[in-house]
Amino acid sequence: MATGRILIPGCGTGHDVRAIAAACPEAEVIGIDISPTALEQAEAQSNPANAYYQLCDLFDLPADLKGSCDWLVEHTCYCAIDPAMRPAYAGAITQLLRPSIGQLLGIFFIDPYDDEHQSGGGPPHGTELAELESRFVAGLGFTEAQAYTPDVSYPGREGRERLIWYQQQPSES
Ligand SMILES: C[S@@+](CC[C@H](N)C(=O)[O-])C[C@H]1O[C@@H](n2cnc3c(N)ncnc32)[C@H](O)[C@@H]1O
């Protein structure tokens, strides 16, 4: 059971925030989103006492969040943003995580290309395992602690999601 600060970027109406806060009662769980409407809806739900929401842009983070997160949980933020912003997303991840020890748990939507929503060019925007490897392992120096295709998926995404748990390399002292 995770403790410390867990942050969900692009939390939308807060499904993940509520589920993780309920599962990790000793953690402080923060959902951030750029949409005031989404956060109004999130806050109107029945939220655990350890669930919080903060209106902010992932690409313009406030100082109080930087370097403060023990865990980041990615779920459909990466596929929602313009792929041109993915280098900035990786930069935001490193800004948010506690140096050397913060961890990233992502459920990445690997192959939305045949999704009905894809007809207009997305979002969701596709990604591939090689791109994730290049961005997070080669690019940021993370290691993959675990990676698998979940048995249980969001309806319509069966076999097209990939859970990846990334860890940072401990700093040498
Ligand atoms: C597909 S939704 C995520 C939904 C969420 N996982 C859920 O289950 O409710 C993507 C979210 O990312 C948010 N988002 C997009 N760009 C953002 C940014 N630059 N900073 C913060 N949030 C952003 C959107 O407002 C949207 O709520």
C-alpha cells in the first residue's frame, strides 16, 4: 500500500483519485487538471478525506508540487495531450517526482488507432512500447520494475493497454 504523496496528472473528474485514495488511506492523493469544469465535477463527488484536487497546467507547474511526489499515476493523460507535447510531459514528470526515489505507475493506451474516436486524428493519440522505452528508459534513465498487459481493462481497450511501473535510478553518493 503506497504512502506519501501520490499525484494523478490530468485527473479529469477524479475516478483514479478516489479509487487510489480509498486504497491508500495513509497517502495524500492529489489530482491535477487544467479544466475547472472537470475539477468542479470531481469535487462534487463523494471523495475520501485524503483526496485533493488542484487546478493547474502540467506544463506550468506550481512550486509547491515540484519535487514533492512519491508516486505519479498516469492514466489517459499521456494519450490525451498533443504528441508534440510528450517531451514536455516527460519534463513535467521529472519536475514532479521526488529526486531519485519518486516512481511512475502508468497505464498507457498503446493502440487506439482503430478506435472510433481516432477518426478525427485523436485524442486519444496512439503510442508504442518503443516510444515509451525511448522516452522514459533511454530518455529519463528510468528502469522498468514491472510491465504487463492487464487482464482487466477499460471497456473497448482490452489488450490495448500496458501497465508499466517505472523507477528512478538511486543517486550515487
Ligand atoms: C482523458 S482525460 C483523463 C480522464 C481521467 N483519467 C478519468 O478517468 O477521469 C485527460 C485529462 O487531461 C487533462 N489535461 C489535458 N492537458 C492538460 C494539462 N496541460 N495540464 C493538466 N491537465 C491536462 C484534461 O483536462 C482531461 O481532464
